[in-house]
Amino acid sequence: MAMLRRLHWRDDRGTYTLETVICVTFLLPFLGLLAAYGLAGVFDNSVDNAANSAARAASQAADADTAQARGRAAANAALRQDDRNCTSQTVRIDTSSFNAPLGQAASVTATVTCAIPLSQLTVPGLPGSKTLTSTATSALDQYADRAE
């Protein structure tokens, strides 16, 4: 009986090591994907913040040209502050509501598009990019004097 126990003990040698290697092999890529997904969410929040900042800054301007300039500057500053390096970035400010008559509800819409390199989200050196887009709207003062 003692001989059988010793033989059975010897048969199990190395199984825990093998199980660990197999589990880690599948667990590490899963954790990498989870981290990349989390970072994509952080980058998406940064683009949302940039769009909100652009719309808010543009809505406080007195005319459409100033609104365009302030909106772009605010979006760029927000992305720079969050240390987001976009491979390509566009900021569109819709200022057509500046033509609305006084007393009528009007708003400014800002759309920020930012292409984030995948190498910032996952493995350094990985080619490609993920494009994130966010749109925000901010109301204009209905009774403030606004130029076209």
C-alpha cells in the first residue's frame, strides 16, 4: 500500500507547474486586453472633455469668428492638458446659430475627432489607430448681442 502511495505521488509531480503555465498563458493576454479597454475609456473621456470645453468656450464668444478660434483653442488645450497625443485631430465648431435673432434659443456645437495610436493603448510599436469622436452642445445667451 505504501508503494502505491509513493507511485501515485510521483505521478502528480509537475502538474501544478503545468497548470500554472497554462493559466498564465491565457491570463496575461486577457489582462492586456482589459488594460487596453480601460485606457480606451480614459482616452474617450479626454475627447469628451475636449468637446465640452470647446463648446463652452465657443458659446461665450460675441461673434462666430471668435467662437471658432476660442473653441479650437479650448479643445487643443484640453487634449494637451490630458497629455493625449492624437495622430490626427480635427475640431469642428458649428457657429451657424450666431445668425439667430435675439430672444431665440441658439447653441454652438463642437465636434472633436482624435485618432489615438494603438501603441499608446496596448503594446508599444503596434501599428494602427483608433478614432474617437465626441460632440457637445452649449447654449448661447438668448439676449446677448451677437455679431455674425
